Amino acid sequence: MSAAEQPELRYRLPLFPLPVVLMPGALMPLHIFEPRYRTLVSDCVEDERDFGLVYHDWDERGPFLSEEGRVGCVASIVQHEALEDGRSLIVVEGGERFQIDDGLESDAPYFEALARPYPDRPRAEDATLSARRRSSIELFQAVVASLPDAPEQLPDFEPEGEVSFLLAQTIQIETVWHQELLELRDEVERLDRVDRVFRAALR
């Protein structure tokens, strides 16, 4: 049994299903207006807790059922602005990925689940992986430089750190593509997908 499969690593997590995908390391602004999610944000701010953002298209999939196996991203609230009418504007930062292990019944008006970490499969960090990341970064920079309104200073990423999710968040494409990439458990596989999009943009 791997570390990620050990029952003791399961944790209780409030869930916020939305038709968007949050990537690890990415920032995302959210407008909170539905009453149950006002409560979720209020509870998380008060208790200094995170919540889980799960991709869910209500029109395509119907009601959200906290299905076992769904993969999402832990969201940390880094900015919070309460509005007079009870709504709020927040900015969240993506943390680790998680997988729903079991839905929970609770007194809270929002969804909750038992979740477990969803890490990559083990892969040695070596010079080859750094070079592979550097190749994707250079391809991304070539795409940005080719834009008519390209910025004078190109974004920079460190090849020693995980960059596939950071690069993926710059791509405007179908949301399902982002979710599929989020579920991949290998950095090189994710970089391969990102590179295909960048190469297509350079044609």
C-alpha cells in the first residue's frame, strides 16, 4: 500500500464544485454569492482552513454527488473582501491535488468529503527532468514572443521546480483539457501535452 493510499492520510475537506479547474500554484479570483458558499468561505476564513475546488459542469453532469475518485485542487484563500450584502470577493491559490475518497453527510449547508492526497507517481529529480522542463519553458516563451502585443519582459519559470501546471494555466482551451491534465500523475506527460498546444500556436 502506497503512502497516498493509507487511510490515516485521509482528511475532511469542504468542497466547492465549479465549472473551472484550479491548478497547483495558480491564483484564481472568485465571486462568492450563493448562500451555502458564503457559509463555506466564512467558515474557512474563521477557522483558517482550506477548501477543495472540484471541476463540475452542472449542465452536463447534473447534481454534484461527491463521487469517489473525483480529482480536484486544494484552494487556500489568500485575499478576502467582504461586501455589504453578504457576498464576498476572494482570491485563492492552488495547493496540492486531492482525490475524493468518500462523500460526507454533515450539518453544513455545503458539500464535504473525506479526501486523500493525489501525488505524482515517483520519479527521480535529475538533470534530464530539469532539461525537459527548460525545453517547455523556452517553447512557452517563443509563443509569447510571437504575439502581436508581446510584453517586453517574458514570464520566467524555474526549471528546478514543477512547471507543467504553471504553464498549463496560461493556455486558453476547453476546461476538460485542464481537468485531464490535472489528473495526470507524471510531470513529463503533462509537459508533452502542454508542448503540443504551444507548437500548434507557433504554426
